[in-house]
Amino acid sequence: MGKSLFEKVWEAHSVRKLANGQTQLFIGTHLIHEVTSPQAFGMLRDLGLQVAFPHRTFATVDHIVPTDQVSEPYEDPLAQAMMDELRKNCEQFGLTFFDRQSGKQGIVHIVGPEQGITQPGTTIACGDSHTSTHGAFGAIAFGIGTSQVRDVLATQTMALGPLKVRRIEVNGRLQPGVYAKDVILHIIRVLGVNGGTGYAYEYAGEVFDRFSMEERMTVCNMSIEGGARVGYVNPDETTFAYLKGRPYSPTGTAWDEALERWKSFASDAEAVYDDVVKIDAAEIAPTITWGINPAQGISINETIPDPSSAQSEDERAGIDEALAYMKLPAGAPIKGTKIDVAFLGSCTNGRLSDFQEVAKFIKGHKVAAGVKAIAVPGSQIVALQCEKLGLDKVLTEAGFEWRSAGCSMCLAMNPDKLVGDEVCASSSNRNFKGRQGSTTGRTILMSPVMVAAAAVRGHVADAREVFNVSSN
């Protein structure tokens, strides 16, 4: 019987089966940042322990860094203290740290791939919920809590229960103006925010075969929003071409050996899955959220749901709660909803191709009066790439602020926050209550090009109409 990539990687990294039914899993790569690691390092010191495999741990700073201030000390003393603590811990335990002075700093889920640290057939853990991003390379990657960060630092292993595997096939061709962000928002809408509970998602089909690595990362990034612990795409020639020549990628004969090993982890043709979901790409439209979780999404030409159409009392209550918080009228078109802020960035959509696509369409347009628009590259390398191509100038001429690398307004653990009940058209991954820094702030998730369209019009708009999109 054939095996899925998940099964192969799990078995290759299993240390032993524990009495409680969990598996002690070896973690090939551990990524850390400034928010979830300080307490873990404190626990190590309390126990008198060292980091077991320092060369397998890589650190960067992303959540708390201000994107409009590079020089230190930062205005926020807590942010400066967290930066200082991470520096101290990396120096004491001999860990690689992509500090802001390195020119390689950025969001952890962008830095890992661009450095070639993220590789197929490995296990990757990070104290961040969107670690599933790295599954785009055929890795089994998952977010962990602070106590598990401690466990991985101390032992390079952690305890994890087995998962079922659901294969999600998207076949056919996407319509013009439909992007990877729309694909994952559509999948979450279909399967729900809890649909993936207990599952790893294997993304497959013609659409994923054609996707670039950056597009695959966008989809895998939001697997957690659908309840899945893991999301991955089988490694192929697109994967290998991306990794070749990266700083931490193997070279010479080691590269040839790695290729054979990586290929061997891909799911077998006869692999058996716990569930298979098939989606027709032609049915996916530009998709945006209207509510307070990523499953509360509709296509740009649909109307906001009416509680009376709910199939259950729980669904009705969820719609009522979302409409009350978002201050949106049931049954009204989502198109035309006024926005106050437009945010381009995050570990979902803060890569070079995201800014290239926006620049291609926004050139010659202007951000609407009264809209605050910011563009935040996901890493210093992405920023440099954009600036060499002049993308920053295209965006600033259109009215966007071009910022330094960081998580920025995705989660607002930094100065980039919504104020009051502002509405933000956002290319990030979560639209929870208060997610962007204001307890009454409202978030509408969408693709970067849709964010650009909303910024130009001053309200939620169909990018295909605003920019006359005829091809991606």
C-alpha cells in the first residue's frame, strides 16, 4: 500500500511511541522569534539545560519591530526589551540570529524559505500558528506553544498526536483576477474553520501543479485557519528550482543526493487518504471575508448573509454576532463597503510576487482620499528586491507608505494598529475581533490586488473591474 508524504515524513522522524498514544517526534528545524521564545529560554536556564542542537535553530525578529523606525532604542520599551532578550539568548546558546543589522531579517515564515532553511521531507516547528506555511516545500510544519518551544530547544523533539490526512484537489484553471489567496479563502469557506481539526491537508491538483512556490506558501499559510494542523504540497521541480542556490541549500554532490531524498518523500500514486475533496477551479471567484473568522467569506459579487438563511441555530448566532461586530447590513452587497485602511503585507502575502502583481495594476492609479495605505515587505530581502525593481516607487506614487520589514498590521503587536472601528482591507490571514490592534477595528481579508482595488476606490471593489484585469 502506498503512503502519503505526511506518513513518510512522520515515520522518518518518529523517535518512539509514547504511552499516551502520542509520538515523540524529532524536529529537523526549529524556527524562533521574539514573542514565544523568552519564557522558553527562561525555563531552560531554570532547569540548567542547554540547547540540544544549536545548528538546527534559527531566529529572527518580526512581531514587535516597528516598520516605520529602524534605529534603536524603539519607542516602545517592551519591544526593545524583547529584541534585547532574543539577542542575548541567541548569543548565549550559539544560535543563528537574522537580526535587523544582518540584512536578512523578516517574518519567520518568509525568512526560512528564502534562506533555503525550509526543505522537503523535514519536520519544522515554530512558536507561531502560521508555521504551516513551510509545508509548501513538502515539509511537515506546525505551530507550537511556549512549553513545546522549550521541549524542542532542550531535546530537539516534541510529543504530538497522529493526524489524519485529507487530500484537497483543485483542478481546472483559475479565472483572471483569481489568486492563491482566493483559493484558500474558498477552501476554508467550503470546509469551515473547524473542518480540518485532526487533519493534515495535502493540497494537490492542476492548480497547485502550476502554482509558484510563493503561491503555494500563501495557501499552506492559512491551513491553520481551516482548523488543520498541517498543510503541504508535494515537492516537485518547482520546489527544487526555488531552493537551488539558496544560502542553506546543499551544493555539489550533496545537492544531487538531496534531490533524490526529497523526491522519495512525495506521496505515492496509490497513497490512501482519510478523505478527498475535489474543487473546480473555475468555480472560485475573488473571495473576501465579511465576518469575524476566515470561513465567513463570500465572492465579491455576493451579498452579505442574512441570519434567516442559516441552516442551524449555531450558524444563525454566528452570523448575528459577526454582523453586529462588523456593522454590516444583512443581505446588502459586500461591494461598496467603505474602508479606512489598506494593508499589503504579512506572512500570507508579503512576498516579492505579491508586490509585483499589485504594482502591475496600480501604476497610474491613486489611493482614494481618506484611506491610509501601507505596504510592508515580509523581509529585508523582499524589500531590497522590490526596491531594485522600483516597485516601492510605484506604490508610493500611488499613495501607499513603503515600510520596513515586519509583521506590521497583521496582528498589531507593534505600532501599526487600527483606531476605533476603522475598516481595513487586508492581505493578512485573520479577521478576528480586535486582531489589528483595536477592540472595535474591523478586518476584511482579500488578495493583494483586491486590497489595491479597495485602496483606489475607497471601498470594497472588484479588482477585475477597477484594473480591467484580463489575465493574471
